[in-house]
Amino acid sequence: MAEDQRTVSGCPVIGLEKELQKITEAIDRVGSGAPAHIAIVSEPMGGRTTIVTEIRRIYGERVHYLPLEFVISPSCLPDFSTIPEDIILIDNCRFLALRRMGGFEVLDAFLHAQISSKKLFITTWNAFAWQYLSAVMNLDAYFPTIVTLDKMDTPVLKQMILSRYKPGEIRFFDDGAAQRSMFFSLIHKKIRLPLMANEISLPWIKLNFTVMLRRLPRKKRIQISIEDVIFEKINRIARGNPGVAILLWESSLKENTMSLASIHETPYAIDLDTNETFILTIILSMKSLHEKDLDAIAGSEMDIQRVLYRLVQQGLARDDTGYYSIPPFALGPAIEYLKKTKRLW
Amino acid sequence: MADALLSNVTGELSNVTAALPNVTAELPLKTIDANLILYILFIVVIAYVLSWLLSFILMHVSERIGWYRTSITMIIPLLKLLIYLVALYYIVIALIEPSLTQMIAFSGLFGAAIGFGLKDLFADIVGGVVIIFEKPYQIGDMVTIGDKYGEVKDIGIRATRIQTPGDETVSVPNFTIFAQPVTSGNAGDLAMMIVIDLFIHPDSDAEKAMKILREALVTSKYVIISKKYPYTVLLDDFPFYKRIRAKGYVNDLRLEFEFKSEVTRRAWAEFKKEGIRPPSFVPPAGTSNGASEDVEA
């Protein structure tokens, strides 16, 4: 047990140590009785792959790894009793069910196979697919150990990103964007008034808390380096999602130099009807879905081509040879919008 | 000191007693001239515009705020009441100087006015105040008052405006809440429970029909399911038909009928594929709104 903990603490899963420890403890607890199956749940790009890679590294030959790539049919479900390994690790379990009539048969069959098996199942789930299936099918009752990967805090994110480079390899360039800021900065906000069709620009006072902290009396002053300001901005735009934060970091890094001005935030003005929010919710909870599956979910009442065109046009979806997914930088705004309209429960 | 106060009070009282027989003659109404009328008119217009503007802005904000729509709209009636009370106060002090004598005279006149002709209006205003504080329903709720069903669009000082599914605006006097039961389908929430009844032939496979209806419900684009908003599918047996009843919450109460229609349509399409038949006996109308239509289809 102590040896396992050492392995965990020395592994490259920065920010996910606690979660990994919970999983390894659950695996080590497995005795002769009914195994306590494990579900790993996170938002898209929330760090599931990192955890899965680490589990495979730690447990090596004990693990049978089965990643699902697309929505599977009942006949594609393997016979788990013939698998020699004692841990079955199934990645992307969201593909076991589809939100349509008759779309839960595979999941039903899988859950039945899982509870009648003596092997330990470790499954990974998209958080939104998990929420839906838990509400509809009481999915959480099948998994005594549920590990949720939470949003990442800025210091952890900083540590995670900088661990990929040698010390001093990255230069943080202070372009004065933070220094120029005052306690209050006057900005011009675009506001749409109820009676007017066009947006108008209104002067607006913005409080700058970072600068306020710096200007505290010398004794109370908190030293904030340009690095911290940069990572704070990256994490704010990524909304705590480590995958999105890494992408943003990589797209803003120019010749190993990072400055505040090079981090760009894409603005989204989301305006969707019921059909569009529904299809966006489906794409979000499946991460990537083929057009024919979306067509089956939409049914005859909805013009799926028009809905997909609208989503792609607003930058909320992209088409990769028939597979639709949400671009990483649109994830945060899309999730916020769907939560506001209670499409995500 | 106490003696002095007492003698003052006694003095005032004797003045009042003396004034009472000839109250109207002594009412020191200010001279009513064009200026005063303009002033009163000005206050009324300001109050009206202000209350309209406030409710317009708040309604607009609430439409954009998504799930917490009804939290904003619930303060509209209260603000309106406040504006009208302030306006009334300004009008009264513009007309008369509020001393004890005038107040007694005014309340006497007021009482008589209520007794004669304005009692219904007054009852409606009291009803409006009760609605604001007791909140049997709020703006945005789906309610049944008497035999009228619809979304509450406005709670006024005198009447509540309801928009029916047929897009008629019905003004229900606020007094109605004292006399008739009021049913609110969602009680301030945006999600509302919807009951969907489907009737099948007694020889059809009820278990399969329940499974189909359950799937039609949970895969609907309008549904919301969580611990707070559970769903259920129930079976009931009648002599000439079986009733499958689904209960689930619609995401936004304005989509109530779309939700019912979508679930019913998809369930029946699947019923037909599985050989589940409608009953030969049509259940009496009123058992469920959608029932007879389903059977005819």
C-alpha cells in the first residue's frame, strides 16, 4: 500500500494526484466479493486520458484496455468472461448509449454484464453524458466508486504547464498590459438596449483587482509576478478546463515567449432555438458524433442539416468529415449557455 | 408636562367633536385651479409611465436571464404597488393638508364611497395586495383560476392578466382569489410537471408500451430529469382499454404542448411498429386532453 502511494506521488499526473490515489485505493481493496466498479467522470478535455494512461502504466498486464471510438451496436459488445485480465478498463463509455428511442439497449446489456462479472470494471465518462444517464437510468448505482475530475486552479495549472519545459526555457514578457492598468479602467461596453436593434457603446468602469492587490501598503503587498497574471488569464478563459488551457497556452506561445497581449479570447454571441440547444447538448455530451447518429437522434421533426449549419456558422460546432464536435475554445461559452437555459441538468 | 400634553389632546378632541357636524364646510381643500389639476395629472402620468417602464425593463431582463426568469418577474407587482401608493400620497397631500380632522373626514367619505359603488374595486385592490404578499401565483406561472388556464402575464392592482394557450388575454379580477381556488402548475419554478396519457387496446403488450413511452419521455428534447424533477410511467387497467400514463417535467413551461405532442407522436410511431393497437372503445372526452386525439389517430 505504502509502495503504491509512493508510485502515485512520483507520477506525472499533476493536479490529479488525489483522484488517482482514490482509484488505486479502490483497485487495491478488491477482494473475493462483488467488485466495487469505478467510474471516472470529467468534462470534455478534463484530464481523463491522463488518468487512464497512468492506471495502465501502474497496473500494466493486469489491465485489459478497451477504448470505444464510436456508438456501438449490441452485437459489438465483447464477451467479458473470456478476457483473462482481472481489470477491464473501458474508455469513452458515453458511446454505450444514445439519446434516442431504443438507444439504451447496449448500456443495459453492458451494465448487466458488469454486475454479473467478478472482474473489476474501470469506466470513463463524459460528465454531461454521465449526468443524463444517472438521472434517466440511475447509472451511479452501478458504480460504488465515482471519481470526478474537477476544474483546475491556477497554481496547479501553472505547475502542470511549466513541468513540460526546462526551468528558464519559457520567457515571460511583460508588455506592460498589466502595469498600464489602473485601479479603475474605463472601458467601452457594447450594450443592446431593449428597444434598439443595434448595439450601442457605453463607457463602463471596470475594477482591476490584481492592480488593487499590488497597490496595497508595502507590508501587506502581495507579490504578483507577470507569470501569475498570465496563468490567471489563461485559466479564466479556459474556465478551469486543463485541456483547453494547454491548447490556449500552446496557441499563445511564440518562440518560447509568452506575453499577456498574445492570449486572445474568442468572443461568442450565442443565440439558439430549442432544436439547436438540444443538438448542441448532444454533441457536448458525446464529444464527437457522426451525422447519421445525430440524424437518428433528431428524428423526422427536425431539419438536422439546418441545425448543424447554424451551429457551425456560430462557431459552436465543427465538421470533421461527417463527425461533429465542439471546438475547444467554444466549450466554456457553450456549457455556460446550456446551464443557463437548463439544458444541462 | 404630562398635564400640558393631556390638556392639548383634550383640546384637540373637543375641536374635532365641534367640527364633525359641519365637516364638509370646514374641509380646507386647497383651491382647485388649473395648476393643481395639471400637477395631479402630472403625478398620475409619471406613476403610470414609471410602472410601465419598470415592468417593461424587468420583463425584458427576465426573458434574457434564462432559468431564473420568475425570480425577476415576482418583484414587478410589488414595485407597481409601491409606485401607485407613493403617487396616491402625493395627490392626497396636494389636495388636503393631512391633519386629524381631515383624515377623519376623508376616511368617512372614503368609507361611504366604498359602501356605495367602489366596493368591488376596493376588494380587487385588497386581492392584489394579498396576491403580492401571499404569492398564490407569480408572473410567469401556469395557473388555473376558475375555468381559465394560462400563463400569468401581469399582476395589476385591480386584475391579473392571463394568456391562454389559444392566445387570448383574460383579465381575472384579483378578488377571485378569495372566492375560488387557484391552481399553479409550477409555483414559481420554470419546470412544470406534465401528465401524458396514452390509451391502448387491452390485448396489446402493456409492458412493451410502457418501455416505449418511458424512452419517448426521457429522450425528448423538452424534458428535464433530476432528483428534483423525477419521472415515472404508470399503467392502469380499465374494462375496454389500458391507460399508460407518463409523468415528467417540461424544461420550460411555455413548451408544455410541444412536449406533450412530441412524446405522444414518437410513442405512437413506435407503438405502430411494435403492433400495439389503439382501443376500439374511445375513452370519454375529458379523461385526458390528448387522449381522444390519440385514439382517433
